[in-house]
Amino acid sequence: MIWVVRIFTTSIGKKQLMALTGLLFLLFLATHLLGNLSIYGGQGAFISYAEHLHALGKLLVVAEVGLVVALLIHITLAVILFFENRKARPIQYAVDKSGGGGRTFSSQTMPYTGFLILAFVIFHLATFSHHIVDQTHRNIFQIAYELFSNKGILIFYLAAMVVVALHVRHGLWSAFQTIGANHPKYMPFIEWLSIIFAIIVAVGFGSLPLAILALK
Amino acid sequence: MSGKHINLTLKIWRQNGPQAPGSWEIFPAKDISTEASFLEMLDIVNEQLALAGKEPVAFDHDCREGICGTCGCAVNGRPHGPDRETTLCQLHMRRFRDGDTLVIEPYRARAFPVIKDLVVDRSAFDQVIQAGGFVSVNTGQAQDANSLPVPRNKAEEAMDAAACIGCGACVAACPNAAGMLFVSAKVSHLALLPQGRPEAAKRALSMVAQMDALGFGNCTNHKECEVECPKGISIRNIARLNREFIRAAVASTEKIPASGGGQ
């Protein structure tokens, strides 16, 4: 099985593992958003969604462990690739600009938006996860309402959603390109989907704290 | 000589040898015909430098008709200068305005060390080709033309990839100094044709391993290579290389070389 390990020591292998774990997070983002949209059904629907989710028990734990493992792989590879790429150009250009319009703000900031997302995820889990936050006396809606009543935290959340959207905008099409799925028939659609999904993530998740505040 | 003449200021990277530190030098380029090519402009400046008893600027050039891939340096941060699908030798001074300042730098990449001034060592590309960028065939009598059917669209795609002249602009343009566009073009133009299929798996694995061993960066899909490539090579080739690589790694009996062929 040494050959499996060897795949992930090559540049393409590392990138493809990066892409696969990234696609998993995109799938997670979609389900997480769909679930949380239950807030628009009112407090009851939101709390009932959370209870049903937690009722999955071991199945939920498996999903959580899977996501944590994928996150560790994604972060480890990101750090390795970041430093390898810096090493590949020891002397920088005096004039370094994209005259041809290849790179985007989103593509250039991937390592930094990634780092900020990690910081957000840690904060998010620390303030919401049922493993960390005691939910016996307060339900998830009350926890969220108290948290977002703090203006600073509210702004931090909204800003974080913009950062996630920037990461998604390059990450989505990039993951398809890296696993080799670039075809003249569907690549234009995937490139559009990157932008549309980024907007959905920013607007969808960004609207949730505001909806929670409005519902009380 | 007819046409307009312009005056420019050139800020050029001067470096005496691979180990020398290197520094910037500023030259005036006076009375340059707008009909001169970029390299002819450098020739004119070099003549003036030689007459003044100074060391001329070393730069790479050969065919000067945009097909050999020898010339190239970064002009105001862009490999081969500001025009799309144009090599440096085919870039003309009419593209610039009187009074412009041009910053001229060698390609910057660990895999392309500077030899002198604007000349970089691109033999890393040759080493990648040596690792598998070829087809092993028995020479002899030419085959019947129709014994290996090639659909026209495949032939066109292969030819588009084969248009790569190996100039290194993709590496120079890549924010990560990755060599993926070059390697993918070389893998693609053979992988698309029946003659290239028998060795496709071994080729993809060996060339990628060699590319990694030579210190190129990793592709992060910035598309800078595609927009700066003088031959307009598409990043679709990179996706094809990604496919060829993973298929070879998982589904063929070929092994990934431990540390590449070289270094």
C-alpha cells in the first residue's frame, strides 16, 4: 500500500486530496445551510431541526469525526503547499501584477481566507456546538439570540460569511479543475456555480443571525 | 527607417553570474524606432553600451520569429510583455509610449536559476521531457496512413497542446512558480494520440515526479499561465494531466518514481 502514500507526496496528489476534502466541506456547507434555513419556519421549526439532528446520535458523531479528519487533512496540506509554493520563488518580482487577468482577489487570498475560516470555525464550535455549550437549560434559539444580541459578535459573524464566500468562489471551480473535471461543455457552468454558490453562502448564512434577532 | 521614434527609461536586472548578488541598473533608451521589436531595442541599447565600453545586457534570443521559445523575460511584471499570445521577440516598440519606464527582469523561479542578467537556465524543462515526454517507437518503414485512425477533433486538441514552445512563461507567470502548464501540454499532446497511449501512465507519473523533484511550485489554479502563454495553451490541459496522473497512479501497474529521475 506504499503506492497510496506515495500519491499524496506528489504535487498533484496533494492538490487532489485538498480538492476532495474541499468538496466535502462544500457539501457540508450546503446541508448546514439547508438545515439552518428552518429558522424561517419559526422558532419551533428551528429547535425541532436541532433536536432531530442530535437524535441521529452515533450517525452524527461519525459525520463529525469525518469532517474533523477532513479538516485536519485540508489544513495540513494547505500549510505544506503554502510553504512549498513560497520556496519555489525565492526572489520575488520587483513588479508583480496580473496584467492578463488570470488571478482573482479570491484566488490570491485563499491561504489567508482559509486561516480566517479556521479561526471562525473554532469560535463557532465553542459558542454553538452541543458538545461544548450546555443545552439543557437553554435551547439553541436562545443561545443564538443571546450571542447575536452582542453587536461585535454579530459583525464578526457577518464578516466571516463574506470570508467563507471568497474561499468558496475560488475553491469550488478549482476543486473540479484539480480532480480533472474540466470540460468545455460543463466548465462554464461550474465557474458560474462557484460565484452563485459563494453568494448563496454569504447571503444565506449571513441572513440567519438577522432572522434570529428579528424573530424574538 | 521611417515611423515614430520614442525615448524610454529601462530599469534592468544586472547579475554577473549564478552566484552573484545582482542589482538594478537604469539606462536611457533614446531614439528607439517604434518599428523595432523589443529585442532589437535591447540590441540598440547594447550597441550603445558597448561603444561606451560597458558590459552589454545578456538576454536570451534565437529565431526571433516567435517559434523557438528561447527569448523571454518579464517586462513590467509580465512574461513576454503586455501583449497576449506574443513572444518577446514579436513584441514591438509601438506598444509603448514616449517617456515610459520599463522594468525588465529575468524569470523568477527556483527551478530557473539566473545565469547572467536576463538569461535563466531552463534546462529543468529538458529534464522533465527526459523523464518521459517522448514516444518509444521502432523506426523503419513508414506505416500506412490509415492504420492508426485519429479523429480530427483529437488531432486538433493534440496540436493545440503541441504548440507549446517551452519558453517558461507559464512558470514565470505563476504566483507559485509551478510548471504545470508546460508539463500538462507535453503530457497532453501525446496522451491524446494513439501513438502516445501505450506509455501514457508511465509518462504522467514520471514527468510529474521529475517536475516535483526540480522544485517547481504547486498549481493553485490562478490561470496566470494561460493568460501569459504566448501560444495560448489552455488550462484544460492541466485538468487532463490531473486525470492522467490519478488514473495512472490508481489504475495502472506503473509505480510513481520515488524522488523523480534527477537531483
